[in-house]
Amino acid sequence: MGAVKELHDTALRPERAYLVGVRDEDVRSAEAESLVKELASLGETLGIEVAGSVTVPLRVKTAALLLGSGKADEIVAAAKAADADSIIFDRPISPVQQRNWEKLSGLSVYDRAELIIKIFASRAHTKEASLQVELAQLKYLLPRLSHSYEELHRQRGGRYGTKGSGEQKIELDRREISDRIQLLEEELLGIRKNRAVQRRRRERISMPRAAIVGYTNAGKSSILNVITLADVFAEDKLFATLDPTTRRLVTKAGVVLLTDTVGFVRNLPHGLVEAFKATLEEAADADLLVHVLDAADEESEVQYETTRKVLSEIGADTSHSVIVYNKVDKVEEKSVLEFLARRHPGAVFCSAKTGEGLDALKEAINAALSAGDSELLLRIPQSQYALVSLLYREATVLSEEHEEGTVLVRGKVPERLLSRLKEFIVEA
């Protein structure tokens, strides 16, 4: 009976992975160690236990194994000694290298890109997110098709794939996968068109739009929840949010549409960036970016640059941003916050958990959105008083006077309203 129980426990145990980082002339030792640490966090998000890790120098790349055969033998021996089920590389490995490593080790072998895709698959809760993840999976899978037939027999629990997809996608032949990719791209194009229609409707309402962006697990959803009194899913895990969620934020000057977006991570697979373009467009089209950083994370500046790089790739204006350091409640040394304040003058420091600094964040968002406002005197007919109401909602009204069937309004008017009001301008 004991032997049967032992086998049962082994079958259900979490995957144990041996992590391999690589340093070379492009990735120095400190960065390589940091990336392996992040790789461990990514694995833990899927319930993977770290059996051990190593960072190895790469002087000459080899087509067969990426590393030299001697170093490969050392890694395999270390992974087996640590009772690992898999080896995960922080550096991309080709389909050929993946197959060779699995033949050499007898273990499951994959890289950071595949791990992140698996995480996104486990996080996809809506139809749109599921389609986006499936597209990224299939594009990653296509050159690895022969490897996947072997992997199919080792799958436990069907974790790889969006809900309802299971193993049948892996059994599709190359032509069927290509056809499926084309179908998914067409469906996602339709979603992007629908989003464009929704954005045009929001633009007609003339409400300013801000997007919360930042590295994964910086606390973006938590901030959205507390400052808009929303109930967006927030969890202390990587990639808790995949779908954009828009809520109304009420400030002293009016209402702002505030959108939460998917988090970023270093070396995000290109296929995922492409697949999530429909989602990331919310950031690209925003009037303001609210860039959230984790004040307690010593890698926050690297994460900041990573996020800015991806945002630039999708055409977002990163120059019009409010920098927000969240989780200040986790920072024990005041000198750390002083250093961060010097690094990003004007940054807002807050805690979504304790509420500290959230009023200052609202004021900063309002000030940033009002920075380009023009002070105007407008003469609006009483018959079009709805425009005066619009000014009270979307601008800053300084005075209002009534004379001879018209309303004289002086106020600070956002640029986005000027085209609707230009015929009523008396003086600028």
C-alpha cells in the first residue's frame, strides 16, 4: 500500500525545474543572475518548483546545443542530481537544440518564451485573451511540430493550451495549424476593428483617456481598484491581468477613462507582443500613460526601461506619462525613496494597500491631462447649453455669465475639445 501511495504522490507532485541562465558579451553576469531570478518567479507562477539553477558563460554558440557538449553534460548531471523533471533556459533555444537537449537529458526542456506562453495560457479567462494566447502558442509551435508529438506523451494535466483546447491542437498537422493561425488573425483583426469603433465612440464623448502601464506584478490592477472603486481581478502573481479593463476615475476637474493593461516582462516573446496588439492599442491611443513601478523592487529601473521599450514598439507616446512608485509600504529605508525621487523627479509615491499617496496620484493625473489646456473666453448660445455642461464635465470653468440669449464662459479647455468649440471662441 505504501508503494502505491508513493507512486501516487510522485505523479501529482509539482514540476521541478533546473534553470539555466547564460551570460555573454551582451548579457553580463549581474544581469544574467537577475534574469534567472526572474525566471524562477515566472516558474513559481505556474506552480513550478526550482530544483536548482546555474548561470554559464557562452563564448561560442553551437548549433546543436547552444552550449558546448562538456558544459551540456555538466548541466544534465546537475539537473538529474537535483531530481529535476525539466530544464528551462532563460535564453531562446531553437527547435533542434530543444530536441537534442531532451535526447541528451531524458527530461522536458524548454525556454523562457515557452514558459511565458504557458503562463499566459493559464491566465486567459476571456475569449479575446484565449484567442491571443492560442495564436502565440501556434506560432511558437509550428517550427517545433515534431518535438510536440514527442512532448504530447509526457503531458500531465493538459496545462499547455487555453481552456477547452487540450491536446487536439498539438495533433494538428502543419497545414491545419497554418489555417488556424490565419483564422485567429482574422478574428483578432475583427476585435481590433471593434475596439477602434469603441474608441471613436469614447472620443465623441470627449472624455480624456489614461492607460495604466508597467511591469508585471507592479500593482497596476490594485491601483485601478482603489482609485476608481472598481473590482478588477488583482493578485500578487505575474500576469494576473491579460484583458484591458476601463473604469471611470473622478477627479476635481472631471471624469477620466482609466484603462488597466497587460503587464510587461523582460524578453517578452515577440509572438505575444504581436498577439496582444489589440490589447496594447489601449495604451498606444491613451492621452496619458500612468507608469506604475514597484518601489520595493531593486530592478525597478530595468523594468521601467523594458516597459518603455515595448510601448515605443507599439507606437505609444511615452513622453506624456505620470511615474508612480507603488508599494512604498514595503520600503523600510527612507533613503531608498529619496534615491528614487532623484531618479524620477515629480514621481508620485503611493501604496494601493494602505492608501498612502492615492489622492496625490489623482491630482497628478488631473494635472498631466490639463497641462495642454488653453484658457479661452467662449460665447455659447443658450440653445446649445449642452456645450456648457460639457465644459463643466471636461474642462475647468473659471466663470459663467448670461447675457442676451448667450452664455459667456471663461475656462481652461483641453485641446481635444477645441474643434467642437472653435466657432464660439471670443478670445484666446
